Amino acid sequence: MKNKTIHFFWMLACLFLAGSCNSFLDINTNPNQPTVLGAPDYVLTGAIVASGQIQSVDLASFSGYWAGYWAASGSYSQAGDLTRNYNLTYNWLPYGVNVTFAGTEPNQQLQVWALLYNNASNYHYAETLAKSLKGYDYYVAIAKIMRVWCFHSLVDVYGNVPYSSTFKGLGNLEPTYDNAQTIYQNLSLQLDSAVSIIQNAPATAVAVKANTDVIFGGNMSSWTSLANTMNLRLLLRQSQVASSQTLITQELAKMVANGGGFLGAGQDALIQPGYTKIQDLQNPFWENNGFSAASAIGGRDYNRVCNFSLNFFVNNNDPRADYLFRMPGDNPGVNSKFTGNVGPYIGIDFGEPGITATETARTSGFGIGVLGGPSQSLPFITAAESLFLQAEAAQRGWISGSAQNFYQTGIAESFRYLGVPNPAAAAATYYGQALANVNWGASSGNLIQAIITQKWAAMTSIDCMEAWCDFRRLGIPSVPLSIDPSVTSPVSPVRVLYPLTEYANNATAVNAQGTINQFTSKIFWQN
Amino acid sequence: MVPLGRPLADGSTYYTTYSPKYNDKLKFWKTGITQQNDASLSAGDDKSTYFVSFQNVNRSGVVPKDTYSRNTFRFNGSRQYGIFKIGYRLTYGLTHQDRTSDAGGVYNEWMNTPMQVPLTQLANWQNYKFAGATGYYNDFFLNPYYDLDQNRMVTNQQDFLGNLELSLQPTKWLNLLGRAGLNSQTYQEQDNTLPLLFDPTIANVNKYLYQNGSGNTPPAVANNNTNTKRINTDFLATFSKDFSEDFHAKLILGNNIFDDYTSATNINSGNLLYLNPVIYNIAYRNGNIAGNVFEQRYRKIGLYGDLALTYKYLSVHGSYRNDWTSLLNINNRSFSYPEVDAAFVFTDAFPSLKEGGILTFGKITGSLAKVGNVSLNPYQLQNPFSASSPYYTNGPSPVLYLGQSAIQQSIKPEFTSAKEMTLELGFWEGKLNFKTAYYQTNTTNQTVSFQVSNSAGYSNALINTGEMLNRGLEFDLNYTPISTNSGFKWTIGANFTELITNTPLSIYTGPTGDKLNQINVLDNGGNTTNSWAVVGQQYPVVKAIDYLRDKATGKVIVDPVTGLPSQDPTPKIMGQANPKHRLGLNTSVSFKGLSLSVLLDYRSGNVIYNQMGQNLIFGGIDYNSAQAGRQRFVFPNSVYSTDGGHTYVPNTNITINDGNYNFWQNIYYNVTSNFVTSGAFWKLREVNLSYQLPKSILGNLKFIKAIRTSLVGRNLLMWRPDSNKWTDPEFSSDTSNGAGTTNVNQTPPTRTYGFVIAFTF
């Protein structure tokens, strides 16, 4: 009886709904946001754009200081800026970052750890999706190459990090840490594999859409060169590591064999998704160091020019100074030098406490070559860097070719990138001066030092992380310690501490790495 | 007189005395006033009833300029036609609010106001040079009065509730009832932001805010329109039968269908034109419009049966319910849960117990209940791609980002199984009443979102957790020492609740068998002090970052050179967030129409994270940061090691190398255990004095039947332990997983006084 009654009411309920009850309840598909994608394009583009932002803003926010390029404006209370006294905490976030990472909670500034893993997980997704689709070989290769960038950056900042057990979601919520050298080894293999995928792709492979590939517009031979260039970067990082020499030899041979070459003169890898003067669409370096889309400064002048960097250019009669720096009082994107302001450029010693002389209005900001405007392309790997990598490799006898030639072309490429008129001639005049670390012949006593010094000059405010890595590897150039009175260490940091989120959410794995000290716990490739 | 802030470009400087101005700081906040006027009319005869009412509420907030008003109209009625009965209820409400959209910012600016500042003299920011954005003394913070005007949120809400009920009583023992309810809500919100403009003729070029902090910012506007439609239908069949004078039975069979639909449109521009006055319309802007639309729907069906049997002193009741929800995957969509309870009045069963007149009432109740629940939002089982900002969607390259949640697709409903026993005793005909209850609940499949390592590819995970055990005891005692025929009555009462345990027994086992024994259930805005679920610990438990300590002695390790302590990166358990002991005491005295009642509350056994303490440290205005006079000092109870951590010796003479920023802001601030304190308190919760005018006075006024007046005060006094220098621990930022945290995004705790006068005609 009771069953019948229930059945009756159930019938009544379903009649009322005029349809089956399951279809009445099948309404839990999100109509507002995409939850499945048919192609990796949008995610791949988003990830490349994010990588550009992480490199130019978030990684630079500390490496820009520790590589000797930047100092903080005296217009600010720098009391909480631990970058300048090296007393890092586990929840340390560098100052002077105004942009937030697209795709995360608004106003939530994240540590580079979270940014890089988040970024890598997007590449991981794009690669996985591309692999499941027929003919998306090129997409697989691009995602692989860019994912290598994320992980080598993670290793360069943190050393041992989770790698082989990452991105499994609920399948593994506590990924263990892999040895940094093993990761590096695998990253080289990933790059080889990416080159091989490109070179062996079937003729029917789907071409990468020009607006998906916001670096090379779908030109896959450029991606091959980029993969080889990145691989050369990884190998050179390990120049001081005896146990990596076998890998280096093998990898160099593979690069010769694949014939993809390196990025050459004029072949800058630039990110350009359509940056424009609209909120959230600006070039992130401009968004962070120039103006907001609504033309507000709003803290974007925190990063100023460091004397160590400024003096190198000014003392060596380097015309790039006019493109790397601007006169005190100039707005971003302007250098009044070109309209008759005789200057001089004024820098700040890193760590100088906030005093009147170091305030924004009295000191130099970044110049028009690196901070041109809201729609400027973002440098990912410049031709100049590639040439200096080749110069060092040639000097070490790793690759064929003239180290001097690579070196001088590298300088000329840096001149060209920054917008110096008649770059080749101007560069020749510059490196023609009989100055050590400028002129090849005048540097004959230590050519590696000259190459790395000029590479450092060419990376100014462009790829600060690369310069900080060279400094930690070779001690070149001799970046001075912060003069902040609260500095207690005789050396600058060799790394960054693992973030608190790991100690909280992945405690067993991170604690297995032992106690980490930012002055002594070196990355494996450090001397 | 001392200067306050930098001199302005015109050479003028603001001066004030270097003495604390307590009243200025207090007077910034207003006394919130709520005025409520009610009028109602009810009428009826044996066939029909009518009820009409109007309510008007006007409220001004504690935050200056906050206003709220609500007007509600109600019209209810019923009519009987033989065996049919029809009933209806209509409610229409209009709510208008105008308040700051940056209460946390205002609170923070107010907190960061040094004591010598005559804040109330700086209210007129529009016309007074030293109060405006340019001339305000503070380099880093805006004038809170300016902030109040800069960020306004105006909302208008219309609520319509309609309820129609049809019932049919064909026989004495059967009643059939159908009910349909509609709740329709229209919500409009507009957020206006004034431009921030610095006046270059008076600006000191070194002022941080002028030069850098925000610079000039354009006006902004955001509009949000949300419509909600909720339909709730019920069908009930009630069978009741009195088999004899002592035996009653009642069976209810019911069906409920619930449908909830929300749609919203948001548009905003952060870059309106600098018009004077500003036109808050996105049509007048530079750059792009940002915005999104959103809709969501949720449905639930329920079927249930409920049987109650009563025989004299024994009653037994049982129910069974099945729910179907749209929120879960098809395999987990349907779930059912039963309940049984029984009550036995043993003083009726054994009247001999009442002999002697001491024990006059005794009842024992037991229940076993299981309740199923789904705590998910619509679509939460999917991890959507985001295009969080308009990132290049208007440029050549569209972009999307992977969602950040790892979601267990097989999420099931959560079930709570409760066992409870209650004993009620009455003595001397109710002069003394005692009640005690013991309960145990086991919760399984609780749906929880928690933080995970970014290296897992996500920032949080959503899962069904294992099992949670909750046990508690409750006591309630009421005593009436005096009750005279002349109308004098005095009662006292006490209730005590002891949370014996509330502990996760298991949390999560991954597909490879790896177990998670603790999860971080609250992302406290990126902060490092969070609520956790930890196996074997009370839930939620507060974990914080502590100093690195010597394991043997528990003393803080300092650097032998700098004298500075350092962070231990592993979060440490500080204590449970929910009070373990709760005690309430009440008493009331009444004489004829006059009555006075007092309620006291006590809570203890829990901790609270006072995030506000961090804001105060940041501003350098915390009690603790001033204790050492900003001078160097030996860190109390510290040890140091000169042999790389093998042995530690007590530190008696190494002072910290900086008694200023580098200790207080860079170290103390980040060690959040400094801000976790006992959450205990005693409170004078409520005092109520009311008076009902005697009929004799009203005798001549035929149209007034009664007049009652009362005075009520809430949250009048509070006593806290010395360690909690900050605020009322009950002002938790959140009642769910956020229990255990207070922050500044809340207005200050308030004390309430009320006056009521009610006329009955």
C-alpha cells in the first residue's frame, strides 16, 4: 500500500515536470564558461603570454636587483623589501610587482613557484590535448619547448623541485622532489624530442595558427632554432659541473645532427599577442614599469636604474645608455636626451635607503629601448643572447665557429634590438675601443669574462634572470653587495627559499630536502 | 604644536598638538541607529481571514554615511469552502542600501591613524586643503573620510514572495495539501568610484601617494544586475487517526520540488572620463568595457514519509526521505536517509515517582538520525577554463587558462549520522527544570575544498573527505526561586555545552593508496595562518607560522650575530577554532507588567587568529611593537648556537640588531603565531527591561488594547584574556571554514541599544 502511494506521488511529480526526471535534473553543465576544448590553441597562447609576463616581471623582480641592473626608488618605504637585504622569508614576495598573473585570483600576487607550476601545467595540458588529436605534432613540440623553459626556470630559482610526478591532480597531491641535475638532463632530452617531432612531422600535420604562436607565427624552423638555443643555454649552465660533461658532449652532437641551428642575427624570439593600451592588454613590462592603461604611474616607478649597471655603459662610451635609461623626471617611453637634455643619467646604489637623492624624480628610470610603450613586443630570447651563448660555447670549444665573430655580432644585435641607429657601425665603433671586456683583443686575458660581461650588458632589463644565473655560475660581472645597513651576509643569495605553501601542503616532500639556506644551498650548476 | 605630514608646495604646514586624541578616533565611527515601524491589521470570521501589514526599517550604519532602508508589504488570507481551503501569502519588499564598498580599506586607514591626529577635523576633504587627497598628512594612506566618499555601493532590491496553498479535507482522517511558492528577486548594484586627483599647486612632490602609490586615478563604475527566481512546490497527504483516547497515529507522505535560477549581468569600466561632475555611466569612458554574464540553475526533488505514534506516555516517530539533486553526477544523484526517535514520559508511566511532590516530570528521549546533504554549487564538478581578464580577447590572440581545481568527479552526498539521548526532569511542579543531552555524530563524505601543492597542477582540490566524529554534552538548568501570587517572579538559569570532540578520523586516500592526514581547508587570502583539518585534532584547527625553536627546550633560536629569530616554515598547530566550553547564565525578575532579564555568556578552549594585529604591526601602532620602545633588546627566552646547531646556550646578551623595521615588520609580522591568542571571553550579552502598561491605565482608550515598551542592550560588556589585545573573538571573518580568524574587512564589533514601543489595537 505504502509503495503504491509513493509510486503514485512519484508519477505525479514527474507529470508535473512534463518529462523524465533525469532530464529535469540534467542541468549541471556550466553554460557560462568553457569546460572542454577541442583544440589546444587558446590555452597554448595563454601560456606563452603568461611565460612572457613571468620572465619580464616576476623573475626580474628579484633577479633585476641581484644581477646589478636595478635599485629601488627612494620615494618609497623600502622597509619591507627583503630583496634588498637578502633576509628572505618563506613567504617572501619581491616588491615592485604591479601586475597580477592573468588566470589567477585578482590582486593575488603569487610567488614565482606558483606562477611557474601554473604556467607549466597549462603547457602540460596543451601538450596532452595536442597528443590526443591527429596531426597536432607542431603544437606538441611548442608546448614541450615552453614547458622546458618553466622547469629550467624553476630549477634555476629553487634547485631540486617536483618534476617527474607533477600534474597528476588527485592522482598525486604530494609530488616528491626530483634531483635538479636529473631534471636538467631530462629537459635537454625533451628539447631533442621537440626538434625531432617538428622535423619528422607528417606532411599533413596541422600548421600552427599564426595568432596562436605569438612568438614565431607558426614558423616551425624558428622553433627548432629556439629549442637548440634553449638547449645550449641549459648546457652552458652546467659548464662548471664535471658530471655533466658526457651529457654536454652528447647533446652538442645531437644539435649538430639535427641541423636546426641556433637563433641567428635578426632572429629575436619576441612575444606579441597584440599588446595594446587597454587594461590587462598592455605589454607586462610596460604595465609594471611604465603607465597603467589609464595613464597612472601607481607604483610603476619603484624599479630604478642601479649605478653598477649605469656606470658600465656611461664609462665605456656606450650609446646603448640612451636606450636603456632615461633622464630623471622623464615619463616612461620618453628620453629627453633626444630633445636637448644634457643630463646626466642618475642611478642609485643597490640597497641605498630611501633618501631624497634617490627619489623617483631625481633618478633615471628605464629607457625607450626596453620600455618603449604599451604595445611593444616582449623579448623572450633575443638574437643577442643566442649569439653570446654561441660565443661562450665556441670559446669553450663546444661548437665550431669564431667566438670573436659571435661576440661582436652579439654586441651589434644588442645595439639593433635597443634601436641604436646604424647598429652595426655604432657597435663596431664601440667594441673598437681598446677597453677590457669591450674589445675582443683587449680582453684576451679572460675572454669568457668579456663574453659574459657583454652578455650581461645585452640582457639589461631584458632577461635579468639569465644574467643572474651567469653571475651565480661564473661570478661575472662582479655585482656589488647591497649597501643596505641591515645586510648581514657577506654574499648575495644563491637561490630562493621554497615557498611556505610547500611546507604547508607538501610537507613530507619539501622537508626531505633538508634545511634550506638562501646563501649556502646552491643550485647544482653553481660553482 | 608639531607639524603633521610634509609641508605643502605653497609653504603651508598642518600643525597639531603632540597629544593623544582618543575621542577623535572614536568619533569617526557613528552610533548606528535602526528605526523600525510596523503596522498590521488582521481580521476574519469563521470562513475567512485577512492579514495586512506594512513594515518600514531605516538604518544608519556604524560606518559613516552607510544607510539602509526597507519597506515590506504583506497580504495574507485564507478562505474555507466546505472541504476545500485556500490560503495565500503575498509579500513585496523594497530594499535600498548606500554604503562604502571599501569598509576594510577605511578600517585600515583609520587604524593607521596615529593618536595625535585630530581626525574629525579632517572630514571635509572637498574644501579643506589639509584633508584632501593632496594635502592629507599621511604619505601612504588616504584620508578615510575621502575613502568613504570615493568608493560607494548603491543597491536596490525588490523581493516578491507569493505563496498559494490549497487543501482538501475529504474525511476527518485525511488531509491533502498542495502548496506552490515563488520567490522572485531583482537586485541592482552600482559601484561608483570617484577619481583621485592630486592638486599640483599644493602637492609636496615627495608625497608617496602623489608621486607613486596610486597617482591620479580616473573615475570608475561597475553595474551588476542579478535576477533570482526560486520555485518551491510541496504536496502532502496527512493521515491521522485516534484509535483510542490514548493511542494516536499520524502519517505524512510528501513530495517537494525545488527549482532555483539566477542570472546576472556585470559591466564595468575602470577608466571613465574626467567629467565634472562625473557621470557614472560606462558610456562615458576611455578604453574597453569589461563585463560578463552568468546564469545558473539548481533543482532538487524530495519524497518523504513520516509516521508518528503516541500511546499515553510513550511516543515513537520515524521518517524516511529520498532526495534527487541536479548537483551530482547521475550515479550519485539519488540518496535517502531515515530517522527514528522515541520519547518516554516515565513520570506518567510510573506515577508513584511523583509521590512526595519532588519529582513532578521526567522524560527520556532517544533518537537515531541520518541526514544527507550536498554542499556544492551548481557546475562545481567542472573545472572551467578562465579568461579572467579581457586578455587579448579583443586583440589578435584569444587566450584561456586552465582552471585551478582538481575535482573528484565521483563526489557523493555528505551524510551525518547522529545519536542523541536526552533526559528532562522537572521538580516541584516546574520550579526547577533540568535537561541534559549527550550526542554523537559521524559525518562521512564531507565535501571540502583545500589547498594543494602547485606541482600537482592545481592550487586546490575538491573531494569527499573520510569521516569526522563529533561528541558533546549539554546541560540546561532553570530555577524559579520566587513566584508569588501578587505577580512577582524571579528565575535563574544556566546552560553549559561541552564539545568533547570534533575530530576527523580519516581524510583522503588517493588512488595509489597514499593517505592525506591533514588538509588546509581555508585559503585565507594568501595568508599563512589557516584553518586545517588534521586527523586526530579538533576541527577546524588553526595553524600558524612560528619561530624556529630549539626542540629540547622549546626556546626561540636566534642568530648569534644579529640576535634575530627566524621563521620555522612548517605551520604549527595553535589550537581549535571552535570553543570547547560554552556557558550561558540568565536571570529575570518580573513584577506585573515590568520585567528585567540579563544574559551572560562565556566561551573558552579555542584560539583566534587576530589578523588585525598584523595590520597594526605594519603601521607600527601595535601595543606589542612599542613595548621595547623601538630599541634593540634581547629576544625573550631565546637560545643560540655557535656550533652549527648541535648545542644551544641561553641568550642573555645578544640584542637584535635592529629594534625597528627589520625586526617588527620583517620578522615579527611574518611570524603569525604572534597574533594567535585565546578566544575566551565573558560577555554581558543582553539586558532587557520591558514594561507592559496595565489595562487600567488604558481603560478609557477603547481602540488601544495594549501598550508595551522595552529597552534592550546587547553586547554591553566583554572581558577577554590579557593576551588578546585586539578585538572581539566572536567577530570571526567567516562562520564556515574561516572560523578562527578576524580581519579588517569587517566593521568594528558593536554594542546595541534598542527601544521598542508596541501598540495593539
